[in-house]
Amino acid sequence: MNGIKRENLFSLETTGLEATGQIEPQDWFTAPQVQAIFDALEAGGAEVRFVGGCVRDALAKRPVNDVDIATTTRPKETIRLLEAAGIRAIPTGIEHGTITGLVDGNSYQITTLREDIKTDGRHAQVIFGEDWIADATRRDFTINAMSATRNGAVYDPFNGILDLAYGRVTFIGKPGNRIAEDYLRILRFFRFQSTHGRPPTSREALAACRLEAKKLRHLSGERVRDEMMKIIAENNAPDILIMMNGELILKHVLPEAKKFGDLRALNWLCTTAINLDGIGLDPVRNLVVLLPPRTDPTLVKNLTRRWAFSNAILKRLLQLTDFTPPDPLGPHTGHTRQLFVLGAGIYSDRCLITWSRELADKAKLDKERKQAWIDLMERIVSWQQPVFPLQGDDLLRLGMEQGPAIGHMLEQVRNWWIDTDCTAGHDECLETLKNLLKTA
């Protein structure tokens, strides 16, 4: 479909008037909660279909995570019909035609068919309609423009089924025109190339993305962050990010990213080399390993502000970007101290980041070091945080007065206890405390 002018797209509408595919029955669309929504809306005479990602991923035999529904009813009528059927309706995006229906604790986005009448690269002004082809035309890629009935009959106006089968991520119409409507489609193109595409990548699409890449700076940090973190979370993220870097996309959204080889090593560790519960791909850890080692905290804070990360994510980023690399061959008690102070999550991240950087530098580690890393990761995964046996009341009973000195003394005993590999019991810790008090 590349090269077709937007004003001529409607000449193709006969290709979308009849169902041309079929989704085999699956739990997500045969579920009684979903069928209840269809029953409620169809009772008012609406035509209702599944749209977007759930149709695409069902056809691709991928997991379906979000079920989106489109309807010919206007938003207020959608609410009325849902509530009449006893379904809670929340006007989450009513100005854009979107209602959230809640059934038995499950939420479903239900959107009225729309047409764009004005776009500026960031926002779209829409009118509501009843034309399925017009609604499909406003979507970004052919594989996202399909819809399906409650029985799984698929309507495919732009040959998305064929593109999906061949791994082609194809804009509907000219790529430049579609990007001009919403600059985020640049990042979405690379995301879907990562998840659904296969080589060769469309040269026309790449050229359009590169030409308009500077416009990405006009988008909100939240929108850029959400798309980029989805890309970074994928196993083949290094290949996609290298492609984005070559097309001069990254310099507008993540110029800090430099260590693509380190990310490749990390993903290999987490998906192939290490077979332990709790070890898998993590977008925040992946983001960190893309940055140079010992990244300046100011740079991390600037990235956090730019992408509107939460304070919790900022704290984790700071813990993972500036630390002394763990040594798997180091003292056993040293690892115990790190586990006790940092917790298994952060220490696991630090070890995986360090291990992946070593692999990226040397490709193959000697047998002893490799086994040491494996042993350490097994220990971390099985780690259960021990409880320090003493409390402030123990010191008060020995005659110490309430105040900062109690905390200082407890810290000394705790350090000794950690050096015992957290094995000393209450009586041993209490004896050590008494000895410290004698020399204080």
C-alpha cells in the first residue's frame, strides 16, 4: 500500500466490505465478559467488532493482552447501553470516543468509530462515524487496521493479513503523510518492526522516519518513554536500536545510548544462558546497560525528567548506573553484605549488568569465572532476607539511654553479624554487644 495517496484510500473500500479471514475460537473473545459487552451494544442496534492489536496478535498466534472493541454507537449511547445491561461504564476518553467497560473485574476499551479531520503531529481532532473503512484508514499500519466480529470473522481492508504473514510493517498510504499526522508513528514503526517484522525493512518507511525524526522532540516525554521502553524490553532490541541509531532516530530520543553490545550480551544471559526463576528481560535494567558504565547521576536525572519517570524508577536507575562492579570470585561475606543492604533485586541487577559488560568486552570468560557467576546468581535467586536478631529494646535493657548512640551501637553489631554470614543468633549478638559496650 505504500505510495497510495490518503485522498485515494477510499477507492479501496470494496476490499474491506467482506470478511476475508477467520480467527479460530480463543478464550479472549469467547469469554462471557466480552460476549456480554457485545450483547449490550448489539441490543441497541450497534455493529461491534474487535479492533487493532488483539486481531493482529491472534492472527500471528501471539499472546493477546489487551482486548479493544469498536462500535458504531456514539459515546453517550455506548454508556447508556452498557449501564442498561448492568455493566459499569467509565468515560476514560470520552472526548475521543473511548469508554472503559468493567465486567467481573476485567476492563475493556470501547471506542466509537472515528475519522480524523485535523492533525498536527501530536494530537488529532476527530468526528464520530459509522464507517469501518474510514476508521481503519486513520490507523498507522496495515497490520493494525484489521477488525473482527464476535465470531472471529476478520475484515482486512489493506491486506494486513498478507503483510503479517510476510513480516512486513507497512504504513497505510505514504509513510511521510502518516508520520506527519502523528510523529510517534516513527517509534511505533520500529517497535512493530521489532515484534512483527522481518528483513528487509521498507526503505521508503525508513527514509520517512529519518526525515521526520527531529519532530520527535515535540512529543511529550511520557509518549516517547512508553514506546521506547517497549522497544528496549524486546529480546532483539540491540538490532532495532542499532537500526534506529543508523537512521539518526536515537539522537532525538535517547542520545545517551552507546553500549548496544552490552545489551546484546545481557539479553543473551537473561533469555538463553541463565535458566533460573526470576531471571528474565527487564526494560529498566536494559536501559541502564545501554548507558556507559558509571554514568554521571546528573545525566540519569536529566533522562528521568525528559521521560517523566517516577521517583521509584529514578532511585533504581541511580542504584544501577554508578556502583563498584561485583566480583563473583570475591569473598562470600562480601556478597552477603551486598544482598543484605541492597536486597536481591538490585544486587541481581548489578551482577547481571557487570557480567554482561564482561562478556561484551571478552566474548568468552574463563571457566572458573563463568562458574563463579552462575553460582552467585543461583545464590541470589534463592536468597531469603534474614532478620537481624537484636532490637533497640535489647540495649535499653542493658542500661543504655534512648538516643542516637543506640542506633550506632546496633549498626556495629549488625556489621559483625553480617560478617558471620548472618548466622549468629540472638545470644551471640547480645554477647558481642556487651563486649562492645565494655570497650565503648
